[in-house]
Amino acid sequence: MPTLGRVLALAVPIMLANASTPLIGFVDAAVVGRLGDAALIGGVALGSAIFNAIYWCVGFLRMSTTGFAAQALGARDSVEIAATLVRALLIACVIGTGIVVLQVPVQKAFLWVLGGSPAVQAATMAYFDWRIWAAPAGLVNFALLGWFIGLGRTMVAFWLQVLANMLNIGFALIFVPVLDWGVSGVGLAAFLGEWAAAIGGLVIAARELRARGAAFGRAAVFAPAKLRAMFAANRDIMIRTVCVLAASQIFLRLSAGQGDAALAANALLLTLLAITYFMLDGYAHATETLVGQAIGARDRPRLDRSVHLAAIAAGITGVVAGIVIWASSETVIAFISTNAEVRSLTSSYVVWAALLPFIGVWCFLLDGVFIGATRTADMRDMMLLSFGVYLATLAILAPAFGNHGIWAAHCVFFIARAITLAWKYPELARAAETLRLAGNIGPRAGQK
């Protein structure tokens, strides 16, 4: 039966690793921000947003791999454990290569959507032109991380992410302040970090499979029922993720419409929030693992206890994170940016950044529950509903309250996501109990 210690043992390595991911954005903003040009800060922010958007769109790869690997582990099916990894890696290679081939239209489309001044767009392109070549490695990393997390090997996921992120940060500190390569150096640093992690992860995965004696063949990898389940889950999660992405891009687009200084202020606050979000998402990853294993083992009490313990830990962490942001924001922003207007605007909106960790932690946690259970159709439907609520709220608040209205609507989006998924949880729990009584092997992806 899960314990609070087990939840923390799974969550803390991912929290620490995830915290290092947005530190890349923090360092990038700092090394570019010290140049004193708001357009360069905005360019790095939009460049990062493009790759966040690309990776978010294929975030289904990490999420579905975690759910299926955890369920295979819970069912003690070593053949399916191996086949799950191979399927995910094949998808990663195909999509990653396609992104590189289509890089020119991808760049143009995102620049049209995101907008920004000519100076901001020039900086964005300089970043993009280097980092795009790491797309295959980035997606392979998604597949590997999902697989390791599903197996409960969160320390492996931790070291892989730390490797990528620390190399990224280290190269950025060399390429920009020392070699004076500007925004291009930031993009090159990201490229090198992602490829290093992908190569290291593949080596570790091969050792893991040998240690488990997990053999696989073509029949297992391409089993029709497994492929249908995987594609259904990936489709549903992609639709859900596109909504999250759309909300993020709308936020940035409206921020850019407020001027370069407002865009830079919002981008800096989002950088602080990203560190918090990635940390809190460690509880979602832990829950994915525990829920997936409970579903695979057809154990309803184990499911309920996993969710309950993760909710306690996540709620406390969300409160602490909000307090830390409120108390430290002025000092941190002063360090990142030398632009007086950017600093002033950031101080005006920091209250929203302080509220969001506690508001957002609940939808992160529930995402983990539904991913682990592969109840992906429920995730899709509730996200579509929440996105509609967000658009309606934004249409009312943004014209009336400007940038404060944009932030308020952002908060409403997180609240709607949590409420709608919580409404669906009893149905998920009843389905798990039905599976236990019936003796079935687990829910199909997207099962209602």
C-alpha cells in the first residue's frame, strides 16, 4: 500500500529535475537581460515559447508512455514493458524528423501567431535556427522520461534531466557572456543539452531492459490492440495539450500587444512560475506512476490512497511555493533585468504569480491521476470545457482590466481544469473497482 514516503520518493527527484528545466529560462533571461535590451528578452521568451509549444503538442508521448509502462509494471508484464518503450521511441523519431524537415513553415507560422516587434522577431529567429535541430533528441527524451517514470525509476529521470539542463545552462553562460554569441548562443546551448541527454538515456534504457530480462519482438510492439490503445490515448492527450498550448499562446499574444516592456514583464513572471509549475508537476508524475500501477494491479484501495496522499503533499507545497514567489520576486526580478520599466510592471502583476501555484497544483495532480489510469477521453473532454470557460472569461476581463484581466482569466483556466477533472474522478474510481471485480487487465485508452 502506498505511503507518504513512497509518494515523496517518487515526486521529489522529479520536482528537483523539473525545477532545473525552467532554470534554463531563468539563466537565459538573465544572460540576455543583462544586455539591457527588452527586445532580446522578449525574443528569447518567444523562442522558448515556440519550442514549448512544439513539445507540448507532442507531450502525449511522455504522458501516455508513463501510463502504459506503469500499468504493464503493475501487471508484471515484462514483454509489454519493453514494447511500450519501443513504440514510444519509434513515434519520437518519426515526429522529430518531421519537425526538422518542416522547420521553415513552422517558424513562419509561430512568428505570425505570436507577433512581437521586428527586433523581437529577429531575436526569436536567431534562437530558433539553432535549437530546431535538437527536436528529434527532445522527443526521444520525452519517450525515455515517460518510460522511466512509469517504472518508478524517477532517480534515472532526475539525472537525465539534470544532465540536459545543466549542460544547457553551462553552455549558455559560456556562449553569451564570454563568447558574445547573443541569442544564437542560447539556442546552441539548448541543442547540445538535449542531444547529450538523449544519448545517455538510450544507454541507460538498454541496461534497464537487460537487467529486467525484458525481451520483445515485432509481434508485441505492433500488436493491433496495443497500437489502437496507444493511438487513442495519444490523440486525446494531444487535443488536451493543444488547448493548454493555445491558452499559453493567447496569453503571450495579448502580452505582446501591450508593448515590449509588458511582454518582458509577463515573460519574467512566467519564468518564475515555470520553476514552480515544474516542481509541482513532480506530484503529477508520482501520481501517474502510483495510479497506473494500481490500475494494472486492479487495486481500488491502493488507487484511492495514492491520490489522497499526493493531494496532501501537493497542497502544502503549493502554498509554500506561492509564499516564496511573493517574498522573493522583487530581488529576483532586479537581478534578471536592468530595465526600470520592466521592473516596475513586474511588481504590479506579481500578486497573480504568487496565487497561481496553489490554484494550479490541483489540476496538475488530477492530470496525473487520469494519465496513470489512461482515462484520456475524460481529460480531453474536461479540457475542452475548461478552455471554453477560459475564452469566455478572457473576453470579459481583458478589455475591462487590461493586463490584470489577462492574468485573472489565466487563473480561472486553472480553476476550471481542476473542478471539471475532480467531477470526473468518482467515475474513474468506480471503473477501477469494476475492473477489480471483473478481473480484467485494465482500462482501454479513452475508456468512458
